[in-house]
Amino acid sequence: MKHNYRLALSITVAAPLALAATTAPPLPDSAGVYRLPYADGTHIKIFDDASTHRPYGRIDMTGAEGKAPYRIVAAADGQVMAIQDNYGEQQSGRAAADCRNNFIWIAHDNGEWTNYSHLRQGSISQGAKLRVGDRVKAGTYLGDEGTVGCSMLEHLHFEVAVPDANKPIDAGGFLLDNDNSKRERNARFCNVTGAVIKNQTYIAAACPVS
């Protein structure tokens, strides 16, 4: 059954999330194993991992040693559940409630969703030509890395989560019922030993065929 979560632009974004404690509690590992969500061969630098990101459980990464715009791809097979890519303004320094961000959420057969945020204006609907309800494969082009919304520099905000089945996200693309990051999962990536770590660089590639 397809769900259409394309969200009206007039709805106010959720209130800012509280900062996590200095030491983030451990998260459950993701049920799925995902590819790094950049085009094959892209060097990716992690500048906030799941333990250092505030709120915790998310990952901020950026393309490196190449030429922008960097291409963002699906981390696994799934269905597009929500798209927002009408915005074009960088709003660093504002409260989250005042920012307008671009994003795409993809649902996977294991019950987890992945989120790809701060993408360039129009790159999802016009560049990748994706619509809510579309099926994508791991490695499918989703859009371009950007700096739209609450962002200090061009990067991708990525997360794996298990949303509420009835009310998964709000108009700003934020997970609902996610106090203390309880819906977040520690993303497991193929071709990476352990979790990705802040300030380390990795190379994106397809997962080996099992």
C-alpha cells in the first residue's frame, strides 16, 4: 500500500529538538546494511558521526577530493515516501523551527527508513525526476549534495530510523515521536568496518552481491 507523505509547504516546521547529553547512549544497530549514499568512487568525509551529531543518531558527511555538486544515491532498495526540494536558501544560525530544508525519505522492506537532507533545490524532482511512490534501487541517483536549510556548509545529513507507522514525519521532514532519538538506528554500512567515525574519509561503492 502506497503512502503519500508529500507535505504542504504552509505547515510550520517542528520546534527545535533538545540537545543530547554529552555522552550519547548507544543506539540499536540498523537491521539493514546500507551503502554509503554517494555515487561510486566518491571520497566522503564524516564531520559528525552518530555519537557527535546533536541530536545524536544522525550522520553529517560531505563529498571530498572531487568537484561539486556531489551526487547522492539511495543507500538501499526502497520506496520514496516524502520529497521536499522547493527551497533554495541557506539558513545557518537560525533555530530549526525557522529553517526550510530539502529532503527525501525512503522506506525499506525491513521497516527502516533512510533520510537524505540539505539537497540542492530541484535536484530530486527535476534532476533525478523522482516522485512520491517511486521505487528505487540501491545506488539510484536521488539528487545533489547542497546547503539548503539549517546548514553551515554543503553536506548530506543522513539517518536510518524506524518511524511511527501512522505519523512518521512532520512537514519539515523531522521524525515524530522521536524523544531521545529513540527511533534512530546506528547505521551499518557495507565496505566499512564498524561505524563511520568523525573526521575519517571513506570511498563510496556498491555493496557486494551476497
